Amino acid sequence: MKPFKTGVTLSATVVLFYVLCTLVWMVLPEPFMNFMNALFHGLDFRRLQTGEPVSWWSVTYPAFVFAVWFFAAGAFFAWLHNSFRGET
């Protein structure tokens, strides 16, 4: 595994899913909340809603944080995988 390529792939995947999740939430907020509550065994995500409008910053900043964090996680995963296989 190539650490850089694995990091970029994981990062891009997470950011894409984050953006898709955000779009679905913006278009279908009530069905989305029902889905999230069901997905997390009844945990009520409606309590997290603030009623404030969604801004570009509130979407792009978390996407940037996810991109950096999951790049690091993917690169580390590939490095660790290679280390266990003796390919460092």
C-alpha cells in the first residue's frame, strides 16, 4: 500500500460522503433526521439542531478538518499495514 495514495483516497471518500450527507440533510431534513435516529439506535439528533441557517463556513470548515484528519489516518493505516508485512 502506498501511504500517500491511501491517505488521499480515504480523505476524498470521507469528504465526498460528508458533502452528500449535508446535501441530503439540507433537501430532506425531516426524513434525514428519522434516518439518523434509526441508524444510531434511537439517539435523538434533533436535539443538535440549532435553527440557524447553514453557512458555507459551517460546511467547508468541517470538510477541511475531515480531509486533513482522514488523510493522516489513511496514510498511517497504509504505513502500519506495510510495517506489519515488512514492506517499510
